[in-house]
Amino acid sequence: MTRSRCCRRTKWRSAEPEQKLQDAVKYAREEANTWAVSDQEVGERLFRYLLA
């Protein structure tokens, strides 16, 4: 079975955006991991309010 040119062309064109997306996700994760954050116990406060 042979694939049509349309499918083959789409397959090759989609490889570049997929790589760009992977690179963007990797960069975003690295940036997010460098931020210092403090723990917040919002859920605990909310449940205390609701169940009080």
C-alpha cells in the first residue's frame, strides 16, 4: 500500500512544529523550576471555612 503525497507532505511538515513545541515545553519547565515559591495552604483554609 502506498501513501498519497498529501499524507506524506503533511507528515514531514508536522515534524518541525512538534520539535518547536517540545523545545518550548522544555524551556517553560526549566524556567518554572527556577522560581522560588512558598507553600500555601488554601485548601485547608477553605475546608475549615466550609465545614465550620
